[in-house]
Amino acid sequence: MSEKRNSILCPGCRKLISRDELFCPYCNLKRPGRRLPDIFGRWSATPAEIVRPLIIINVVFYLLTLLLAPIQFGNLHNPLNFLSPGNQSLLVVGATGSMPVFHLHRWWTLISASFLHGSLLHLLFNMVALNQLGRITAEIFGLHRFLIIYLISGAIGFYVSTLAGIMFTIGASASICGLIGALLFYGKSRGGEFGRLVIQQVRGWIIGLVLIGLFLPAINNWGHGGGLLGGLVLAALLGYQERRPAGRIIKQMAFLVVCASLAILGWSAFQSSFYFFK
């Protein structure tokens, strides 16, 4: 029993090792058994499990926006509007676009908008995509790179759409497109049969996004394109787990990005309480 408690999964390569190792015998990670520095390892047994708390945060903020404004039930001719929160509540909680960013100087909304959705169908579609693409991206790039790519590529996508003049926008799709861009880089970089399969799956998602952008109204194609490009560039800069395990700099970057994002979401929830109780 004591041996089992003294064994851990290495945070770098996810292989079973002794907690007392000074260096991981597989990936050479220094002091893999230390508990304090790598807080992300506590969130999930495998990198892919980080997708679950991200989905929970999206659902919580969707419910929050519904509480802040009367619910629009939509109609049979437009199911896209079913259970839609009001634009005022979305703005209060952190919607982004050229109006919130340039006129209200709410730059932090470039992060918070990725966790807001305009209807139940909007939320469901994005969470299905996040669950599928997020898991494979987290396994390929590792937990820390995944968090950086997901959070920063969403902000890049929204910034691009803001510069393009999109007045008001929300949704996780810019971040999800960042995952698509990262997987596109991985498939091209790795090559081989597995790389080809990844490219094949990514191509299907890209075709779907193009069709949605062409036929559905109010789709932020600038955000999709900016997010995809951001994810591709970030993946090229950060590399992936198979080629090089995440080092101290990447882990510190992930820590800072996650802390900043949590602070922004906390501020969004806090200030929305004033709107709710006024």
C-alpha cells in the first residue's frame, strides 16, 4: 500500500514513476514529485480531463446570463434563438467586440467572451466541439500548452474580429478554432499515418465551419479565422508534447494565463451581481 502511495504519474510524460525521483527516468523532468509548483496536475489524471471543468465554466456563465435578463424562448422558425439571454446581460458579463473594447475600454472582454453563449443550441454545439477537439489537443500538446492555446487563441480571434469592425460577439468558437489550428500544425509537422488522420479530422471541422459561416446569420467568421491562425502560430511557437515535454517557461506561461483568465471571469461574475440586485 505504501508503494502505491509513493507512485505518481509524471506531470511531463504521464508515465508511472516514484514520487521520490530527482529526475523522471523517461522525460528527465526535474523533481516530478513536487506538489506545489505544478498546480494543474491536481485538476486531472490525464490532460484530456481538463476539458470537463472548461465545459462546466461555460455552462455556469450561460446560466448566469439567463438569470440577468428575461429569457427569449424563440420560435419554431428560428430554433437558434431558443433560450437566448438578453444582449444587455451578455454585455454586463463580458461580451466583446468593437463597441465594448474601443468605446467602453473593456479589453478584458477578449478573454471573458469565450465563455459566453447566445442560445442553448449555440452552447451545445460549441461544447460538443470542445469535448471532441479539446481532448485530443490536450493529449497531443499536454495540459499546459493546451491551456495557453485555448485561452490565447480565443482572445486573438476576438481581437481580429474587433479590428474588422464586429460590434458585438461572444462564444467559445474562436478558442475552438484555435484548437483546430493547433491540430492542423501538428498533423503537418508530425506526418505519418497518425498525422494524416489528424489532418483528415481537422479538414472536416474546417469544412463545417465554412458552411456554417456561409449559411447561418450572425456568425463571426473573422473570429473563427483569427482563432484558427492564432492556434496555428501558438502551436508552432510552443511545440507539442511528443517532440518536447513542457518545460518551466511554458508551465509558468500557462500559470499566468490561467490566473489572468480566472481573475477576469471572477470580475465578470462579481460585477454582474450589481446588475442583478439593482
